[in-house]
Amino acid sequence: MGQTPRWSRLGRLAALAMKELKVVLLDQRARVTLIASPIIQLALFGFATTLEVKSIELGLVDRDGGRVAEQLVAALDGSPNVRRLVLYPSEAALGDGIAQREIIAGLILPQRLSADIAAGRGGEVQALLDGRRSNASQIVGGYLDTVVTRAGATLSSSGQLGARAPPAPQVLVRHWYNPNLDYLWFTMPSMIAVITAVLVLSVSAQSVAREREFGTYDELMILPLHPWEILLGKVAPAFLAGLANALLFVAMIPTLYGVPLTGSAALLLVAIVVYTMSLVGTGLMISCLASNQQQAFLGMFFVTVPLILLSGYASPVDNMPGWLQPLVAINPSHHMIVISEGIFLKDLPPGLVFGHLWPMAAAAITTFAAALLVFRARRE
């Protein structure tokens, strides 16, 4: 008999959760957001967020006309990464080509370049890069440096430029955890954190605000449940949707994109649960503060953008200013990205996983407690 009220309360809590889930699933826009949108986003991000630079359009001003120039032209023209090699008559014409975005970079081969290299005096090749596309220009600059160095080494080893200079030492490079530097191996595990954040926050931020806008907030307040039980029931759809989509992503990424899951799937599941709880708490806090769904949407957008920008997905955390580092440390998305990439690519051990789990758990407890305080204050 003593346990009857407890089971009765659990039944009412389950009924509230089922009611919220039914409301969300009966909404056509919500169904698109929960089901179709994450899958489409994962597919689009997989092809759109590329860190590779292919189909390069380069310019060339050849004032040498010797063997070095011939070797460079052959190397660039035969490269699979170069779509078009444009010959310009002068440096001014090359500069105009960069200004008009006809090309992203250009090489200027000075006079007597081949003769100077053959005589052992060395030579310089000038490269002009479009700084408006800074990231792509850096990659192209490194690629051009590699091509020029390799062409010079090939000519020296073949004896075409004489035997005055000793062969240059070779550097053997080995990339751990991503041997072929495939950008999908870097971006796709991070998508679990990024897309789940957008999905869960968009759904949970509407939970309480929707009741206020529809005029059913007072009916919610008279339910025979504690405030924390009401909030748990309200966020059940967001939690289940986030968990289901994150698990779907874990299955799709190795299958569709070939990214290996080398670590423990159980550890990754635990991390996803804790991460989803932290997002639910954040969205719930936004919803409790908002007076209507429009305010909730704006609040969700205000939180989501910094959450992703400070996650380390778009730019390395180490390159961020020192005053931003504490914000990164409390960002659940940052910790989820570290866990996801680590478990996918290098079998991250449980001790290191726990080091990133507890900040997410702390964020979940803190945000839910804050949402509960706001909810109680408005209820009174």
C-alpha cells in the first residue's frame, strides 16, 4: 500500500511523457525536424563540409622557358588536383586574374631559373595567393611548395641539371589515426555532436514555451506532479529524438562514409546519453525563460551558434584566445566531439572518456536545476 502513490505518480509521469511525444509526432513540421532533417543534414554535411582543396585553378608566368619550367608545368598540368593551368603574359595580368577570382594562386618563374639551379646557385619561385580565401590558400601554398620541391629533386637526381648539388634528404611522413588524411574521418564523427545539438535544443526549447503560447500553462500547473516531474515529462520527446538520431548517425557513419569505429560502442552510447541530457537541460532552461515560442526559438539560436563555434569543430580550440578557453571547457559539444572522434578513430580509453563525461554531466545537472528554479518561480 505504501508504494501505490509512487507507482501512481510514475504512471502519471509516463502519461505526461507520452502525451508530449504524441503532440510532437502529430505536428507535421515537428516530424520533419525529428526524422527527415537530421538525416538530410548528415548527408549534406558529409559532402559540403570538406577540408580538401580540389579542382584548383592556377596561373603561371613563365619567364624561364628552361627544363625547370617544363618540369613544373608537367607536374602541375598532370596533377589530379589542378583543374586548369592558365598561362599569363605578365605579373600584372596574373594579379588581375587573382583579383577577378579567375584563379586562386599563381606561380612566377623568373628568368635564368633553370640556369641558376644548374649552376648550383639555387633559385626562387614566387607564389601569389588569394588571401581572401585564407584556409584554401594555405593548403594550395603548401601543395605548390611540395610540387616545386619535388620537381627540383627529380631533376637533380636524374642529372638533367648537373651533379653539383647533393640530393636533398627525404622526409617520410606517417599520419596516425587518419592515414590517408580523409576529411570524412575528421568531420563525420563531429557531426554526431553538431546535428544532435541543433535537433535537441530546437525541440526542448519549445516544450514549456508552447504551453504558455497555447494557453494551457495553467492546466499544466494543476497536474498532481512535482515541478521536476513535469519538466521531465516535457523534455522526454527531445531526449528520445536526440538519442535515436545520434544512434542512427553512429550506424550510418561507418556504413555510408567508411569511417571506422575502432573504440567501444558502449562507451560512445553512454557519452551520447549524457550529452543529450546536457542539451535537454539547456533547452529546458531556455523554454522556462521564454514567454512564447518565438522567444524560445531566438533563445535557442542565441545558444546554438556559440555552442558549435566553441566546440572545436570549425577551428582548433588551441588557436582560440585565452579568455575563451574557460567557455570551451564548459561546452558540452566540445567534450562530445573529443569523445566521438577519439572512440571512432583511436579507441579512446575509458579513463580519458570519463574526463570528458563529467563536465557534460555537470552541465546537465546545472542547467536542469536552473530550469527548475525558473519554473518554480513562475509557478508561484
